[in-house]
Amino acid sequence: MSQNRLEQLFRFLEDDPNDPFTLYAIATEYRNIDKHKAMEYYEKLLSEHENYVGTYYHAAKLYEEFGQNDAAERIYKKGMQISRQEGNLHAFSELQQAYNKMMGLDYEDD
């Protein structure tokens, strides 16, 4: 993770503060250095760009890492609903698998 990349992303954000891809890229960069900062950006995406399907998996996973499974469950479910509405079956499948695993419903490992 380079500081230059973050600086570049923040410049993009100044040019277009409502671009969900830039917000998502910033959250992704922060994941490895400041998980709480990453969550701030995921939360912004969830509230302001709820149809940006890519956010749900990573935000829910991060809540799981924080031990906040109730929040993770809510986000997985919302992500499954949105991805189904958007016709994004790949995202739906990934979210469903992660949700099932978190809930102990992952039978593939048995």
C-alpha cells in the first residue's frame, strides 16, 4: 500500500466527491493500515450508494473481524437483497456463501 496511491485517490475524490468507485478504492487501501478508517468509507458507501454491490461483502467481513456479527448479518442480508435486485448473481452467491459460513450454515466443509 503506497501513500502515493491514497493521495492520488483523495485527489480523485476532490474532483468527484460522490464517485462510489473512488470511495471504495480508498476503503480498500485503508483495510490493511487502519480498519476503522476503512469502515468509515464503507459506511459512507452503504448509506450514500446502496446500489454499489461490491461494498457489502467487504463491509460485512470487516464487521465480522470486529466481532460485530449482528451488523455483519444485517449487511450481508441487505447486500443479497440489492444484488438480487441488480441482477448480479455472482455477488449474490458470494454474499450468500459468506453469510452461511458466518451463521454456521456452511455444509461444504463437513
